[in-house]
Amino acid sequence: MPKIFLNYDQQIDKLKNEKNLLIEDVEYAKEILRQTSYYSLIGGYKDIFKNSTTKKYKDGTRFEDIVELYYFDESLRQLFMRYLVKVENEIKSEVSYFFTEEHGESQTAYLSIANYNYVGKKNQKDINRLIKILEGYVTKPTDYHYINHAQKKYGNVPLWVLTNALTFGNFSKMYMLLPQKLQSKISKNYAYIDESKMVSILKVLVKFRNVCAHGERLFTYKTTDSIPDLPLHRKLKITQKGTQYVYGKNDLFAVVIALRYLLSDKWYKEFMKELKKTIDKYLKNNDSISEKELYEKMGFPENWRNITRYRKK
């Protein structure tokens, strides 16, 4: 049956009488549904509270339980976004610096296929697409005054001027399409991460960054890409299924591991302190989900807090 429109009263009636959800304060529930939407709140966070057999909520599940999980996930998005942006800004700076050092400040450099790894049909297609995006910023007026100024006054927009206007995805793609020599120069600024590992990590981080930016459910999100096996997987003794690690590859803990390698020690300690505080606050104030179940959903091993005890190599 196709989904049909339900007004707020009908939505609440469905939750209470069809889905076995406890709602004591109807006006509060209406206001939350108005602020978040039924689809984002109920559709996004219901699974963990559902009885898999009856498809109804487990006995005793309250509307507030779903709301608190929603706000917990929102806090996680804000936290991860803040530190992913630090990685994004640094990657942008590194790519811009080393590319310009190699090819000069003329915009013709980053608009030329000769300065990319133009080998293979996929790379060629991706490079042509990237150059088309870059051309869009430098050949016509934009919403960025600093780009327009460079266009008008100098007839040239150096890559370092274009940097802030480009997305993390654009710059990550640019890194992936550079010749290996240039990729290596950039990755050497990150201990124990070579160019191949960097490509894999960036693919995952870009997707998680977009989840955070678009307000999608983060705590259970998994990508189709994976970060590479890293020493911290082994040191944390993460469970394996065959030769594959169960946690920390394409889940939220994969981001925690990747940030360990890409953030400065100072920033990573701050990140971990805030992450522990966010999770502890949620677990302290909510008993509808056990600590073990929450970690399972997030892809966190039980000893995840020990990650800073180990060296990265």
C-alpha cells in the first residue's frame, strides 16, 4: 500500500493505537513532530525500539525515548561535523599548496587534463567532470565575491582562492585524480598513511561528512566503502569475521579511527573527550537502550575508549 498523508492527530493516533507507543503529552508530541517531521523522527529512529516479530514498539517504549535518541544523534552529528571540517580544511590546504607548488598559480593548471592521472576510461571521465565543475567557478560570475574579484581584476583565479568555494567531495576527488607523485607528497604529512590509504579514507569521510551536513541518521550509518586495515584495528583487538574486522571499517567507529590519523594529537584528544561526554550523558539519562546495544548499533567495540592509549603505528 502506498503511504498516505496523515495530519498530526492521525500520526499520534497511529503511533499510540497501531504501534503501541506510549504518548502522555499529546501537545508536546505534536510540537516535536512539527519541528522534525514524522519521517525524520519516527522513520529514522524507530528500529532500535521495535519488536522485530510484531513490528510494533516494545512494551513500555515512550515517545520521549525516540526523541532523546534523535537529539543524541543530532549531538553526534554536530560533534563529528566540527572535527571532519578540520580535516577537510587541512586536506584542501595541502592539495592546494602542493598542486600550486608543482604547477604554478595560473588557473589553466587545474583546468588542464595534463596535470591529472589521465589514464583509464573511469579516470578520464572523472577528470573531465571535475574540470567542468572547476570551470564553472572561474569562467562566469559566482556567489563568491573573492572569486569574482580575482576574475575581474586579474583574469585568473589561483587554486588557493578557489579552495573555500569547493566542497570536501570536490577536493577529495581532485586528490584521487592527481598523479601518484603529488598524492604521495600530500599523504606524507600524515604519519603512517600512504596515498592508497588516503584515497580509501577520504571516500569514507566525505560520505560521513555529507550525512552530518544533511541531518541524516548518523549513529547507525554505514558506507559501501571501507577504510583500510590500520594498526589500531589490531591493537584494539577488534573482532574479526574471517579476515575482516567487524567494527571500524565502514561504520561510525571507522571515522573515529580515521580521525586518529588525520587530526593533530591536541584536536583528537579534544574530540575524544567530547565524544565520551556525549555518549555518557545519553546513557546516564536513558535506560531504553543498553550500553552494549548502543555500541553495537554504532559499530563501536566495547573497548573503544582505549584508542588513545595506543600509538598509531
